[in-house]
Amino acid sequence: MSGRTFLWTCWTVLVVALVGGSPLWAADTAGTGSFYGAGLGAGIGAALTLVGAGIGFGRIGAAALESMARQPEVAPQIGQNMLIVAALLEGATFFSLIVCIIMAFKA
């Protein structure tokens, strides 16, 4: 099994486990209106957000450096566009983390 296939399998298993188990985590077993799994779901959501952002930043940087090496004369424009895309990715990451933090404190 190649590394890419293994990673794809791990992500698929994780997604199926999270989607399949979410009704159990959100169950109100005590009848008090509190959700026991909200904190766990928020932690997993924050972790997935940060892992996804790290992969995204790595891919942005790798693609920018490769294109700068191929065409050094356009390096300033590539660097500027890379920073814009990275800022947009960071904004989406912060939004996701704020949602996870709000979920954690609602529990």
C-alpha cells in the first residue's frame, strides 16, 4: 500500500467514525440539556482545522517556491499572490477555530 493510499484510507475511516458517532456524542443522556460530546467534537474539529491549514500552507509555499525557481523574473508577483492566498486561508482557519471554541463553551 502506498503512502498516499494509506493516508486516504485513514482520512476516510476518521470521517466515517466522526459522522457515524456524532448522534451518540450529542445525546442528552442526563436530561439536563447539556451535550457531553460537544467538547470532544470541538477539540477534534479544531485539530482537523489546524492540520488542514498546515497542509494548505505547506502546499502554498511549495508551489510558490517551485514557480519562483522556474521563473525568477516573476518572483515578486508570485510572492505577493502567495501572501494573499495565505491570508485568506488563515481567515478561514480562524473562523473555524472560533466556531469550535464557541461549541466547546456551550457544552
